[in-house]
Amino acid sequence: MGVREQGIVIRTLGSAYDVQGPDGVVRCVLRGRLRRQRDGPQRPVIGDHVEFERVSPREGAIVAILPRRTALVRREPLDPSRAHVLAANLDQIVAVFAAVPEPDLFQIDRYLAVAEANHLLAILCMNKMDLVEDRESFRARFAEYEALGYPVLYTSAVTGTGLEALRERLQGKITAFIGPSGAGKSSLLNALQPGLALKVGSINPRTGMGRHTTTHSELIPFDGGYLADTPGLRDIGVWGIPPEDLAVCFPEMRPYLGQCEFSDCLHLEEPGCAIRRAVARGKIRRRRYESYQRILIEQQVAWGGLHE
């Protein structure tokens, strides 16, 4: 048995993995049980801390995955009983949305709930602000998120607006950029660190949706930390927690948890619901509560129709 070293997976390339070791990047394959479970839950992902053994100065084999501090998961659209870990040991996510056309607030709520479910700090980034005519009114529409404690940044990869504020948030952190296709994630990464030459997508004129541009997962070194550029995040969901725990993913609902008449309250039509009372009194925004209801329905379907 060779000498084991530790490193972090910075790139996945099919059956190969680039591991940042003590003295540079080592191209690794899987060994032993990891090789047999390559498509299972223990498949290495970017951000994983691993143990590896070298077979040459720049080649090696991953022999163990160290315990994960956090994991960002995506459910399988055709089989909601399965989950795929997309990135491990992240510190935060930046949810990027294009300012034009104006983003769907439910979609924003869903991505923020994903961050909460994965115990990750969430930063909301409204990109392509160069296309917004009335910026003051636009910002006012997103003040509710700032009131909930979510940092909201307004950026433009074209003009450079907001890039320094975003850069400060990224320093020394491992950050995943998530959000719908066409929001400008790759353009932002290129603007933050010129020379990356990431492929930039275009908008499909027929559907109005962006084309996927990232084909492999990668951690990009950035100012003492890493930026995660990861495909497959469009289907990300919060199905990994029980439906009865979804309210925890809405910060404004937390003060009322445990105050409902029934301990298993889902905060829908149950009598004596403290959250519904808070909505009626204006303590919780009705629009956010409606997002909660829609996400709960998604979870019930993913969990096989529980609590129907």
C-alpha cells in the first residue's frame, strides 16, 4: 500500500478526477469499493476531501472520501427517490437570476429554500442590471429578501456593476453559483476572473430559456477560496427533508414553529395553525406563504404522496 495523501477534488471528468494535492494537481481514478460504487452515493464530487495514493508524480488513485461537512443535492426528475450529490463542503451559494425579463419570485423562493435545506448561506444575485431601465423601482421589489436577512447584490457582467461587492462575498469561501440557464453565471465568473474563458450561453429564441454551457463540474481557485461551476442544478429541489420540516427553510416562519395546535401541522388547512395566523396578521408575507404551499406540494409528490 502506498503513502496516502489528502487533497480536494477540483474537477470531475467522467471516470477521472483532478485532485488538488499538497504540491499540485493529481489526475486520479477510483480504487477499490469506490470504483465499484462509482455511480452510487459515494461517487466523488467537487469539494470532496479525499485520500489518494500516487502511481506517478501527477497520477494517482482515490482510496477514500472523507466525511462531508455539507452536500448540495439534486433529485432525479424521473425517479424522485434518488438523489445526486453535486458538490460537497460548500460554504455558500450564489443564486443568480437575470433581471430582464423579471425573474419569477417563486423560483427565487425555491432556490433560497434549497440553500436553507442544505444549511448553506444564500446570496441572491440579480444580474444583467444594465438592461434595467428603472433600477430604483426594481431594487424596491426585492427589499423583502434583504429584510429576511438574505444579501441581495445587483450586478452586470457587461458594465462591471456590483462585481466588487460580489468579489468581497466570495473571498476565502467555497461558493456554488446556481440559478436558471441564461442568467449569466458563466459571464459573471469570466468577469470576476478574466482568462477563465468559460463558455457563455445564449437564449433560445423559441423557448426564451438559456442553453446549458457547463459540461463538467469544476472548482475554480479564486482569492483564497473556490468558485464551483456545476451543471445539472436546474432540477435542484428540497425533497431531501420531510415535508413537515419545510417551514424551517423559511426564516420568517421559524419563530412560530412549535406554536401550532397540532404537533404534525403542515400549515395548510389545519385548525390552530400559528403560521397561518401570522400570515393573516401580516407577519408573514402571503406571497411567501404561497411559495411554501407550492414547494410543499412538490415534496409531497416526491415523497410518494404523503399527507395527501
